[in-house]
Amino acid sequence: MNVIFVITATGEEVLEMVSTDVAGLLAAVQGENVTFPFGSFKYDFHTLDHYLEDSVYRQELVIYLKIDNSQATTL
């Protein structure tokens, strides 16, 4: 499934990836923090979107992150 990470406050998309273990990925991001090479964030919420592309229904998990104020974050 296509997975997109978005910063809640700005709507900025920071990462797009494909995962076959969506339950494991959600469990992992809901931990203490989510760290990228450019900063550390906290899980905010997620949505599961469905859309039609080339007559095929697809799913996309969007994971929203909030800035972790206890970490120095630079975008």
C-alpha cells in the first residue's frame, strides 16, 4: 500500500513509500517519535484514503505528524 507522511501544521509531504505491513508501520509510528534524517516528529493521526485510478480502486495511508518540540527539527 502507498504510504505518505505529512506534517499536520503545514501540509508538507515529507516521505512517500510503499509498505506491505501497514499494521506494523502504524504501530511503529505511534511510538515515542518518528525520526527522519532532517528531524524528529510525533504521530498525530492517520487517514485511509480510497481513490479510483485507471478504473482500479486503490488505497493510500496518510500518516500525519506533528513537530516534536523536544527535538531540534530542521526542514
